[in-house]
Amino acid sequence: MRLDLVRFALLPRATLGVLYLDGEPRWFTLEDPDRLVVGLQKLPRETAIPTGRYALRRKAWSPRFKQSLLEVEGVPGFSDILIHVGNFPKDTQGCILVGQTVSCDPPFIGASASAIKALHDLVFPVIEISPVPLTIEHAPSALTRLEAMFALWSRESGEATA
């Protein structure tokens, strides 16, 4: 199993992406703005995670969210980067939010609680027996972004894809 986060919108107040599970687009993501793209340093609770390859682990317990969560390991100089519920940029605090719907203006993801439950249901059993990598990258083209969004929309709405 592998997760790939492909960012498709680098906005002044947020970064939006699509989270793929084994090559299939499954959820939308919302992160803080990517300060690194414009040459600024990553700041705690204010910056998207740098692009790269990371390991995920199951955090035993999050007192804030009162549940076990996925934690992104190996981000240079940072710890406690989680994948959790939330809807707006103010909810990220340097972490990754997942949802089933997305808006660019204003930056928003919806149905976050059901998305995080689905993600946990799929990843937690696997992560107990083998590592699950997370790759974070920027979409190489607008066409890729549109294809990813259409594939995700089609799967969620039950529409047939061409």
C-alpha cells in the first residue's frame, strides 16, 4: 500500500491536493500554504510539508482529537505532523486535512470526518504489519490536476469515467 498526495492548487491561504491510494484518487487534501515554493522557510503550524517521501505511522493517541491518527514521520526539523479532520486553513496547524469535497474560493474541504474514517479503515490494518509510504508532490500540469479531480468526482458521484 502507498499514499501519494498530489497538490493541484497553491493558494495564498492554503494548498489543495488529491490523496491517492495505490494510484487511485480517493480524497481531497487541504494544507497550509507552501512557503517553500516561494523560497521561504517552513514554519511550525504555518507551512505545508515539503515535497518528498515520508513514512506514516499510527500515532497511539491524540489528546486533541481523542483518537488514534496517522502521523507523517521524517519531515526535517518537525514532529507531530498528523493527518486529521478539519475543513478550513485555520484547522491545519501544519498538518494534512482530508475530505471528500473541495472548494478553492474560499479554501475548504468537506465531509472530513467520513474521509478520515475511510482512510483509517483502509490504512490502519496494513500499517500494523508493513510500512506505508507517503509521497508528496506538486501536479506537473493543469491537465493532470483536472484528470485527478474528474476521476475523484466521478467515483464519488457514481458517474462513469470515459
